[in-house]
Amino acid sequence: MGSVLYLDGRLRRHARVELVRKEKGVGSAEQNPERSPQRSLLRLGYNCWAIARAERAALIVDAKDYFEAFYHAALRAQRSILVLAWDFNSQTRLHFEPVPKDGPPVLLGEFLTYLVRRRRGLHVNVLNWDYPMVFGTDREFPPIYGLGGWTPPRRVHLRYDDACPVGASHHQKIVVIDDAIAFCGGIDLTLRRWDCIDHAAHEPRRVAGEKPYPPFHDTMMAVDGEAARQLGELARERWRLATGQRLKPPTTDTDPWPPQLEPDLEHVDVGIARTLPPRGELAAVREVEKLYLDMIAAARRSIYIENQYFTAPRIAAALEKRLAEPDGPEVVLVLRLLSHGWLEEATMHVLRTKLIQKLQQADRHGRFRVYYPHIPDLAEGCCLDIHSKLMIVDDAIVRIGSSNLASRSMAFDSECDLAIEARGEARVAATIRDFRERLLAEHLGTQPARVREEVERAGSLHGAIAAFSDQPRTLRQFEEMPQWSETVLTVAAVADPEEPIALEILASERHAEEVRAGPERPAWGKLVAVVATLAGLMALWRLTPLREIASAEAALQWAKAFGEQWWAPWLLMAAYTPACLVMFPRPLITLAAVIAFGAWWGFSYSLTGICASAAVTWWMGRHMRRDTVRRLAGAKLDRMAEVLKKHGLLAMTLLRLVPLAPFAVESIVAGAIRMKLWHVVLGTAIGQLPGTLTTTVFGDAIETAISGTGHVNWWIVGGALALLAGGAWAVKRWFTRMERRLSAHGGSHSAAHGEARQQPR
């Protein structure tokens, strides 16, 4: 509870700061004649975590300017550099200017080493997301193991944060230096981010490991003063939750704001909005989503959006409502043309298409357009990567942060956005308008002044964009998009969940079972019985004529003869259903299938049989009495039913990967609760795929070894087994983490969420 009081105290302190400022007339219409009274959109404890004053704020476009600003600010650091990252790479090049022989290095890791060796009182703390291996190919092997080109020295503390639900990520991108300047937005200190506003097709400096990558566009915001201190507080709390270590706020009177970074605004209030996933009894923090919805509802003339994704149904619904109004705002949505790889193409791209088509149908008044930046001379299959996460409403409010317009950014991943309001103040409104014109000018290959002229001439952003449509570099509208079936959309939605699946239920059930079972004791009796049985079978085989009859070669011939029968595949696939009912080991059937039919046909028949057994047992559950289902599932029924009802396909997939009950029981419960059959079958196929594939590889190697018809690639066999063992280890590690969180969520989780207890659901 102490942590809650601490954060509540921080909120009370903010309230006192706001009260003192009002009493002194700071920011009031009386003190600022150019400002008319206007109610703030920012609400503490609802759509923002803090509202804090920044004496200077800079709106930064693209990583070239951000990396250089970070570089020069870090050179002025005295006590602390604190980094929260989705990705961090020590080989990131920070600038391309000439460097003196003994000057600061340009590669990030060497640069941080240089800083701490130059200034003894400086500590660098980097908290990177502990990513799953599916992202491993794009990331640096953790430098903490000393196997890469850079090893963190003393006082550079690199840690990995895994305190998030399964499938979620830590997506905040924040750098705080001495609590005196902070950067927040969409750019990580990593590879494949650097680019300048030209986004030239053949930019020679845009390489990672000597390999060129596509143009990249993103934004950041830099703030100082109380706003920077609050971001420092947020970052230290994240560090404490991840490592258990409390970092003290730095004490220094120096100003690390780099002279090269020209402030766009001075003396402004900055709203800080977060997304945090639910933890234990605490609900998710959804300030990011609420601020998006409030901004859309408040728009009068225009909503300008740049984002990497557009898959959040609630955001789309809010835009749809405004488009239905006869005098509502125009909506400019700038996205990237292409997706990253086949997986994103089949998931996020599909969901994006659905929402765009829905808004186009709702746009009866012609105010909605979706654009992508066109860069001439780009290679086929390449586009400008729009990675920015920003929204500008009228000339009234600008927000920059880490949150994508995706469901997972609203309540699943950790996010942080900054917002600045004009509140009727002319100088701030002019800066917001200028920033929007800067962005449009970059995409349209022109100057901001020309954009302003066309906006004033056409009376709309769409009209201004259309005026530059014949230029080589411009914004183009998306062409006709494909129609997707509901089945495809449902499968794609697995990649963008609206909330974490409650797999803590699985962890708590497992933990409860272990508690009921008591401490493990060596099962000496069972071990002796198994050894005696194996010894008896071995003696029977060696000392009787069975040795000649049941040889390995003979068993192989039997399997091959079986595989030649026309009815053999049907019998094998049907065998999985009784096997799952009596809990006969399915991998043995799969091994037999591989030997009888070959690797690929055996794998296909096996996976088909497994899915068919799931369908049959699902049908049994549909027709069973409820009390029979309850007797079969036992105490697990309510928990299993809760997970399956709430999360459908995703839940079935994960239950097959991390079983809570026997295979048949899970299917029967799914049938009893009227879960969709195709959810059960597809979830089974995905969840059983790794184990079935590993068994196939192993079975093929056994056949090759016995028959002597080829060379066994033991590297592939070992790799498959290692992959399966690694998956099992990862699941066990996840369960261990979950059990720790479940037992300790009270205090630490409260600290993470603070006012989340006040959030309406």
C-alpha cells in the first residue's frame, strides 16, 4: 500500500502545483491576453497520469535529428541516463559527422562506455524489453553475456524486463537525462531507425550491418522541467518493478538541453498518458485510449493522424461517429503502404483493411482519406516505413508517443504518450499548426509555407494534399482493397488482442495443484518397477525366438507393408480419437505414421488425425450432460471455461501448448460451452504443430538409421529436440514467473498502476 500512497501523493502534489499556478495567474487569460479561457481536455487519473510544466519542448521529426539531440544531451549528463526501450542495440550509429581522434565515439555502446569513463559520477541504466525469440533475428544478442562486440562497463547497467503478460511487450520509448531533459516518442536507440527528412531512395548512410533498409519516418518529443522529472519518476518505477532495485532521483543543477536543439515551445503544460496491462487484481491503465477518444470527440475542423498501424476498433468507431456528422471534422490518415513480412501482412494488414473499408462506407460527406507517402525510385516491394505515432486535432492539441492505433496499445502493451494543448493560446496553436505543416511538407516534397498557402486556398487539408498530387514525391490515396471473410478476420485478430488472455488462471491452477500435492518425493517404487519391466522385456527379447521375429528391420517392414494398404491412412487418423480418450501417447502414433508413410505424408496424416480427434471430442462435449462434463474436468472446469469463453481461438491454441487438462477433456469442455468448432480445430492445429513436427523429424531419423538407406542429419534431429526442450523450458520459466507475480502482486503491482484503481471499466 505504501507505493499507492506514494503515487497518490504525487497526484496530490500535482493538484497543489496546479492550484498554486492558478492562484498566481500563471497561464491564465488575465496574465496572457492572447489566450481565451478554454477547458482542458487533459484529466488527471482518467486520460493522463500527470500534467507537468515544461519550460522547453521540442517536436522532433525523424531519427537523424533525434539521435543527434540525444548524443549532445548525453555528453552533458552528470549523474544519470535512464533508457526504457522496446529495442536497444549497441551498434546503433548516432551521427555521421567527422569525429576527432580522441572524441566521443559514434556507436551507441562505445559512446556510453566513453561517457561513464569520462565522468565518474554518471550511471547509465538501460531497461530493454525481454523479447521472445521470434524477434531474435532482428535484435542484438544480449551484450550482458559478453559474446558480442560491446560489453557494458561498470556503471552501464543493462537489464531485460519481462514483467508483462504473455504475448504483450514493453513498448515505451523514453530517455531521461539527469531528470532535466526527457525524450519520448516512437524511436528506439536501435538499428534500422536512422533516416533524414529527405527519405531518399538511395541514401548511402541508411544501412544496418552494411545492408540497406527502407526509408523510415518517426517522431519524438523532448521536454525539460517538471515534465522531464515526471518521466524520470515513471522510468524509475519501471526499473524497480523489473529489477527490484530502487534508483534515486539524480541531484544536479546542470542543464543538459543541447544548444543544437531549438525549442518549439516554452512554458507549456505536458500531459503524460500511459497504457499498462492488468496485473493481479488491478485493472488495465487505458489513459492512452481515453485520450485518443477524447481528442477525436473534441475535433472541430481536422484530425491529422500518422501511425504504423490502424487496427483499433474503438478508435475506428469514434472516427466513424464523427464522419456521420454533417459538419464534423475532416480526417487525414497517413499509413505505410506495405507490411513487414508475410505474418504482418496476414494479420495487421487484414485488420487495417477491414477498418478502413468500414470508415469509407461511413464517409457519406467525403471527409475521410487514407494516404501513403510515395517516394520515387524505391525498389519494388519497398515503401517509406511510417513508424510515427502522432495525432493532431485542429490547432488545439498535438500528441506524440509510442502507442500504435492497435488494440494491443490500448490495454495490452506498455505505452507512453505526451500531449500539449493550446487551450486557446495563440502561440501554442500556431506551433501546432506549423508542426502539422512541417509533416505534410516532408511527405509532399515541398516547403511548409507552400502547404499553408494551399490549405488556406482550398480550405481543407485534403484540398492542399490534392494540389501536390502530380509531384514525384507526394501523398497517394490507397487503391481498392481486398474483401476478407469473417474467418480470416477472426484469425488475424489473434495478432492484435484487445486485452491479455488470462493465462494467470493456468498458472494459479498449476500452483494450486502443486500445493495440494505437497512437496515432491523421489518415486523410488515407480522407478524400480519401470526398470524391472524394461529388464524383463529385454531378457524376453534376447533369450527367446522373439529376437528373430521382432527385430528392428522386421518392425520397419511391417510398418511399410501397413502403409501400402489403401485403408491405412484412414485407420491411422481414426486411431487418434480413442488414443486421446484413453490417454495413449499420441507421439507413438505419429512415429508409426512417419515410418509407414514417409515424413511429409506421415506428418499430414498425424496432424489431421489430431484435429479430427479434437472435433470428435468437441462433439461429445456438445451432447454430454453438464454434470458429466463437471465430473470429467473436476475443479479445473470453471477456470478452463472462463479462459475458453473469453478468448476463443487464442485460448485453445495456448491450452494445447500449455495443457491445463488432458487433451480430450479440454475439447469436451470447449464443446460443452458451445465454443466454435473451427476455433477448436484451428487452435489445436497451431498448438500441436511444434510437437508433431519435432516427432516427425525424429521418426524420419529413426527410419533412416534402421533402414540404412541414407545419412541421418543428427544436427537437424538435435536442433528439433533442442527447440522442443527450449519451448518446454520457456513454458516452465513463464509458469515460475507467473507464480511469483501471483504471490507478490499486491504491493508492487499497485505501484505500477497507481491510480488504475480509479479507472472505470
